Amino acid sequence: MRGQIVIDVAENIAQLNRRIRDYERRYGRSENSVGLLAVSKRQSCASIRAAAAAGVRDFGENYLQEAQDKIDELAGLDLRWHYIGPIQANKTRGIADSFDWVHSVDRAKIATRLNDQRQGEPLQVCVQVNLSTEASKSGVLIAEAEALCDCISRLPKLSLRGLMAIPAPLPEFSQQRACFRELAQCFHHLKGRFPGLDTLSMGMSNDFEAAIAEGATCIRLGTVVFGPRPT
Ligand SMILES: *Cc1c(COP(=O)(O)O)cnc(C)c1O
């Protein structure tokens, strides 16, 4: 085995829970309004078990094959699995079969395929938005989010729940907040038309305080939960 770093996942989670509750108070958010999604990509089943034992139920993955192996192995644990990665059309069936949530829907074609291939309970869906500061190609522009929400809201096997974004890393807290505020404003605007929207998926290890300050209901944390990802 390489390296001697011992990560205490349970201790990380206990500390994070305290920080999240502290930020909720500091920024006037109601208690327990921010949920922790543990991003377990490239992490082992042993690490996921440790997080589950510490009370985490929601896990995020972004490679289908890797995720399916873990979902099968951990089927006894009653976890909720969230797909948070880019979606190729030929992966929608596996995603529709294996996941409870998808945060990264960014075009109608993908939404339609997920709807057609989903069996059982509806898939819980967030639209991924590409904020103005992002160089990445994933996500709809804010101006296009409403049309995609409209499309999803008509698909019976998808339940439209919210918006997600992955802003480029920004050094300043005030810049991070400004970026998340853009998504939050779009969310509040769309909520007028789609009352079922209740999920604002934003904030990662380096910027989750700013995300909580701006109204995140789901923060997606990998490194601060599990330590650095194995390469
Ligand atoms: C990897 C990843 C995360 C977690 O990133 P950390 O910086 O390790 O917290 C969150 N969201 C998405 C979409 C990711 O791909």
C-alpha cells in the first residue's frame, strides 16, 4: 500500500456536521436545511461504509461502471445514489436503472432517454446550469434553464427537483458568493413556475460556506469527507 495517511472518515463527518450547522446559524438558514451529499468517486467501498456508519445516506458518483459495482456491493445499506457526472447518451439506461437522483441533466435528449428508460419510481432530477464564470461545456445557460425545466416537468418518470452548478474555483469568498447567487436567483425565479423545486445543489469542498450563505440545500463534498481521491 502506498502512503501512510490515515483518514478518519467518521471524524471528518462529525466535524463537517458541526460546521454545516454553524454556517446555517451564521447565514440565517433554518436548522438542517443543508444536506450533505458525500462524493465517493474513486473512493473504496470501505470508505463508503465508514461514511454510512457515521450517518451519511446520500452518495455521489460520476462514472457509471465504477458506481454500478459499488451500488451492487453496498445494496444492503439502504443508501441513496446520486449521479453527478457528465452524461453520454449511451449511459442513460444504466443511470436510469441504478440511481435515485441525477444532478447533471443538461439537454432535452438526455432527459427524454432517462424518462423512457426509467422503471419504477420517478428519477429525481436537477438541471445542471453553466454559470457565466465557467469554462466547462456542461450545463445549460441560465437563459435556457426554463425551457429545459419545462421539458422535464412534462416527463412522467422524471421528478424535477432543482438546479445544480459546478463553478470554476474562485479564490475570494465574495466572488464565490456572487457566483452562487446567480444560480440561487435563477432557482427562485423558476420556483414561481415549478413549485416542486426544492433542491439547490451547489458547493464543494473549497466553497461550501459561500454556497450555504447563498441558499444551497445540497452540498457535494468529496475531499473534506474522504481525504484526497486515490489516483
Ligand atoms: C468531484 C466532485 C465534487 C466533490 O469535489 P471536492 O472538491 O472533492 O469536494 C462535487 N461535485 C461534482 C460534480 C464532482 O464531480
